[in-house]
Amino acid sequence: MQSLSAICSKSATFDEVQYFGIGKYLLTEHKWDVMGALLHPPFSYYLNSLPLLFVNEDKKIWNYDVKKRDFDFLAAVDYYRGQKLLSASFNSGDKLLIASRCMTLLLALLLGIYIYRFSSYLWGENGALLSLFFFSFCPNMIAFSGICVPDMPLTVFTFIFMYYFWRALKERRKTLSIFAGVALGFALLSKVPALLLIPLSSGLTFMFMYIHRRNFIPCLLLILVVAFFVMLIGYQGDLTPFAQGLQYRQMKLNDGQAAYLWGQYSSHGWWYFYPLAFLMKTPLPLLFLFPLAIFTLCRDNATNRNKAFFLLSPIILFFIAFSLSGSSVGLRYLLPVYPFIFVLVGALAAHFQQYRYYLAIAVVWYAFSSFNVAPHYLAYFNEAFGGPDNGYKFLADSNLDWGQDLKGLKKFMDRNKIEKISLSYLGADSPGRYGIQYDWLPSYYLYNPSPEKPYDINKDQLVAVSVTNLLGVYFENRDMFKWLMAYKPVAKVGYSIYVYDLSGARNFKN
């Protein structure tokens, strides 16, 4: 229900517009010859396009004047195509966007089942319930369980793979190795960072061989072979697009991407970006219980220490890999670490009497933090950093402002009987889809209907600016809207769009 509230109340995020509909084309045409086809492996495209299989879109949107479908073309983004699909009559009221998001939500529910199973397998029923609670109320998991991007699919299949991999090593059953291989294949079909699971599982296999003096190589080989065939099926028999996608990712890393962290700007990021983003956007009760669980397990017997090491290994690997990547994008890149943290915290259930007061406070606090930010889960920041109200001081883009609050802006305008605003919007969605009338201000991707005319701010109109634009993250002139910070916003729509009344003469309903 928490995720559904966000699914229905938020406009399309930046990446959702770009990806919308690609999966249907890939499934029906069996070709990777359209813009955006190489941005990610195809599973999330397939998954989120299932509702589109039941509608007839204008086929002309897939026609391009470009005859040479080279690498640069296939790796480029086409937000105009996404806008046309989202603006079509079959998506009236965003019903098709909502249905597509629900595909991700179903996958997230599957993750909840496996978190319960893995925690139950390791710690018993009480541990499983505790792990499931922390999963169910995590703002970050709720946020990305309702967005059509590959981060949740990667998270789901990474965790399912590690669950079956653990059991395959412990029980040495071929069926478990096959299940692990299928999950690994789906992870690789979800997002490129799943490649990290191959060296991770290889290292853990040799470690188990050393500890138990048994040969686990056949188990590993079976997993890798099954994963390869799952990938081959997913790519419809041709892995060339996967290789091209890897080349694109490397090119992106070399070129860099604009990033913002705590008043700093960079095109190649900071090694400490991801640890800091994790500390900022993870609820404090979880940050407290996570190390407590590690400490408790490490002082227990060798069996529990081995379990703790296994669960920590993907967490450590993802942190190191992204910290050294030279890219500082968003916490969503660390989303796969959270399920392992939930399972680790579940171990504390066995020590309930010892930690009952800590657990009681943590559970109540955790649930309150989640309900308090609803339905603006994407903008969550914990109390140590001032909550979502102060998130703009530390992070931007998909950590806070991903173009998701056009619906909220329209509701604010309707409540206050505002017919037109001056708008600087970060996002690829179209304000016009929601009936927003605006005068264009410099934006990142928002269409300028009159590029020949110099823009002007009408002081009799409200000024609405996306936080990322306010900070100037993607502008050559990063101070373009900094002068607005001298004014107090009359509204913070979803914490991502700040609204200013330069006249200071009116009162508003939020």
C-alpha cells in the first residue's frame, strides 16, 4: 500500500520517460535498432512493457530518419518517444504508467518473500519476521519498488541468487545450483553491475573449498552455464547488444557525469560519495542495528561468523566497486546491499531479551520515519541530516529530485487557483500532460516552445524550480538560480520542486 501511494501520485521520473515502451519493441520486433536499446540489459524493459502489449501505439514513433544505426545512436536517449507514448489516449490518467510500475512492485513483493525465506533459513521464524519488517518499511525500497528502472530487478535477482548460492554450497544439490544459475542469469539481464556477482561467487566458492575441504567447482560451473543460457534466451540468441552495452558503460565512465555532493560539483565523482549517500538516506535505526548485528554474530560461534561474512561480502563488494568507479550517480546503485542488511539485522531476534529495548525503540522509530515521509519516499533523508526538508543541501538528482512531482505541482496550483507559473523543471516528462500552464525557464530537458525569445521571469507569477536546477548541477552556469535561495519558498512540492513568490504579497495553501 505504501508503494502504491507513490506509484499513483508521482509523475514519470527522468529515466522512466526514456525507457517507456522499449521492451515492447524488443519483444515484438526482435531487434536492437532503436535509441536507448543499449542503455541497459533488456529484462526491466521487458517487464515494464508487459502492459503495453495490450495497446496499439502509433508505429511511427519507432521510425527514425537516421539510416546508420551506429553505436552512438543506439546508446542515445529518446525522451520525445517516451513523451508521445505517455501522452497517448491509452495512458489517460497515467493508467498505463501505473500498470507498468506495478510490474516492478510485483517483483519487489517477490524480494520480500525471499528475504523472509533466507532469514528464516539462517535465524528462524522470528528473525525472518524482523527482516521482513525492515524491508517493508524501508523508504528506499518502497521508492524503487514503484519506478520502472532496472535498480529493483537487479536488487531482487542479486539477492535470490545469493540465497540459492548459499544453499547450493551448504546442501550440494544440483537443483539449487540450477536455481542459482537462473537467478544469476536474470540479474545479468537486469543491469551491468550484476557482473560483480561472478568474481564474488567464484571467490566464495574457493573459500568454501578451503574451509570444508570439498570440491565445489562443479557447482560453480553449473551455475555459470545456466546463467549463460538464461542470458542467451533473454537476448533472443544474440549477446552482441550486451557487449555493446558494456562498451557504452565504459565510455560513460570515461566521459564522466555531472554530480553534486554537499556543495561540491564534479564530473567524475568522489570515492566517498556512496558511503555518504548511504549514511544520509538510510534510516538511523537501521544504521544502528546493522553494526550491532555484525558485532553480535562475530562474537558468536564460527557458524554464525561464516553466515555474517557471506552476507557482508556482496555489501562490501558493491560499496568498493562503486566507490572506485569514478561515477557518483545515486543511492539507487547501492540498492542491492539493503536486503542483505535486513537479513543481518534479523539475527538480533535470537537475542531479543538482551536487546529488547533497543529493538522496540528502533522498530517504532523506523516505522514512524517511513510513514512521515510518505508518499515522497524518493526524497527521504534521515534525521541526522535534517530530513527531506534539507536534502537539497547534500544530494540532488535521483536521490531527491528526479522529475517525479509534476502531479504535486498541479495540485498545488489548483488549490491556490494559480493558472500559470514560471517553470524550471528537471525531468523528461511533460508538464502539459497534467494541465500545467507555464512560461519556460532554463531547464534540463524541458522543451522550450519559443527558443528564439529570451526568457524572462514575470514577478507577478510564481516561480517553480526543480531542486537540481536550483543547484545548477547540469547547467554551465551553476549560479543561474542561486539568487532564489535568498527567498523562502512558499511550498516544497514533494521536496523536489521549490515554489517562490517574488512579490511576497500572497498566502498559499500547501
